[in-house]
Amino acid sequence: MTWGRRAGLGLVSLALVGATLVSSDPGAAKPAVRILLVGDSVTQGSSGDWTWRYRLWQHLVSSGVRVDLVGPYDDLFDNVTSTQGSDAYLDPVFDRDHAARWGMAFGDEAPPVGDLVRRYHPDVVVEMLGVNDLGWRHAPPADVDELAKRFVADARAADPGVDVVLAEVAQTWVPGAPEYDAGLPALAADLTTGSSRVVAAAPAAPLVQGVDTYDAAHPTATGEVKLAAGVADALAVLGIGPHSPWPLPVVPNGPRVPATLTATAGDGEAMLSWQPPPGATAEYVWIRDATTGEPWTRLPDPVTGTSWTSGGLTNGDTYEFRLQAEKGSVAAEDLYSDVVTATPTPAP
């Protein structure tokens, strides 16, 4: 694609003046590069996430690229209530437009990519699909190749000059993912034409299940960084922004907003209740007897829900409690709720 044809490549010198993006040469300002992100739950994200979309946007904008993320949605999936429409981003201040939906697979994009291209006129379509086809629909890798080809063809039917980024299935533990990923660079090269380029995107480093994901599929903060960096590298091949920095930024995993905790004392017990942070699925309870000066102890199993009673306490001793939020299998790193106290007393 020739960038001046429709969107332009924002590589002019940029500066932030208040909330206004200003070129060093006002007469040379070019339209923003329009990027359509099509994907499943990994791209949409869920309550309490930054999302890899946020991290990609930050990378491009901080590099001086004028970018416009486009699409029909701007929401997250609420993983606690299993409903669409959450706006509980950890940082909502970015271009949140996207075309991703929880559970989406190739061939059932909603809306179809051709309709999206006709409506939003992207310069580049970034696709991150396939894990649901391989993992849940049990499609062979060769069939997913054909679905990726059809995706590119449908995008080009709406705009013969659109560029496409085809992302690997980052969950390499899913059957068929390594085979699909291995063939993606050659597939991208075969699909490239003189007017419409196709490039493959791989995570900047392999995702580690249980570290870079909080379950079998969905990224933690470190996973988001790896995914965004891989897409940034693919866009750099197309002339959009620089490659991702290396080494990758170090970010903490787990929920980054603590619960709000209260405690009520009883006879040999303390009743805890809390308001959980967005996206948290459980809380680890930490306890210490402040009267005897014992150290903090984390109870072995996380607690679901929003209340819990600690029994077997010594009446007259003052106990301290705090919570450590968990999303999926990943707990917050060194982040706790407020500390509350309770002094159990015998029943009258």
C-alpha cells in the first residue's frame, strides 16, 4: 500500500502540547494510520486488563506515529459475570476501538472482515484468530491455513490495497498451534501482492502458560507485552513505527487494583467482607495475630465470592487481615488490600 493514498504514515516529528498532537511542520501533517484489530478474547481482553491493544497504542504514539485504531467496539468482556460491555480497563485513556469478540473464530467474525473494511477503511488489518478453531473446534492446521487465506481474500474484496498482519496462535500448547505457526511466514509471503502486503506476527518471546497467561488462553500483563511487541514488529515491517524495544519492559502480573476490605469480630472468629477489584476471580487471605507478634501467613487456598469467616481465633487477641487478589491462576505481585483488624470476644 502507498501510504499517501489514503491514510499516510505518521513519521513526522511530533510533540504533545497539552492534549493536542502537533507536527513540527503543520503543513506536512498526514492523516493517521488506520489500524483494524480483529480477534477473539485475547484481543478484546477482560475486566481489569490493560490489553495488548493498549500496549501497542502506547508504543506507536510514544514513537511519534499518528494512529487511529478503528472498529465497532470499545469494550472488554466481564470475566466475572460472563457479559459483554465492561469498561473496567486498568487505564482507559487510549484509543479503545477494536473488532474483537470473546470466543470468535475464523469464519464467524462478527461483523465479517469485509464489512469492517468497507465501513472503517483501515490501512492495515491485524488479525489474531485461530486458537478457537484449533483448540475448541479441533480444526486441523491445514484447515486454519485455508481460513486465514479466506480472511485475507475477504478483506481484499472490500479493498484490494489493504495490508494484513496475520498473527500466530500464541498458545503453543494448544494442539495444532505449532504446526500452524510454523507455516504462517510462508503463507504470508505467498499471499503478498504488489498492492497488498501480508506479514506474519509472532510474540516477541514465547508465552509461558501460567506466567504469561492466567488460564489456558488469556494473557497476563507480561503476555500482553509480548503480544503487543510482536504486532509492533510486524507493523514496523510495513513501515509503521519502529520495532519493539528490547529487552521488553518489566511489568507486574495479577490484578493491579486491591480489594476494599472490612472485618467484624465475633466469638472466636472474624467475618471478612470485601469489594473485589475488576476481573479478580478470588482472593488469598493473609492473617496475623498482632497481639503475639506472629508473622503474616497466607492461607493455602484462595477464596471466591465477597465474604469469608475466619474461625478458631483466640478471644481477646487482635488479628490483622489483608487480601491478595487473583485472576485465574495468577495472584497480584506484592499488592494487597488495606489491612483491617478484629478482636474476637466471647458471646455475652
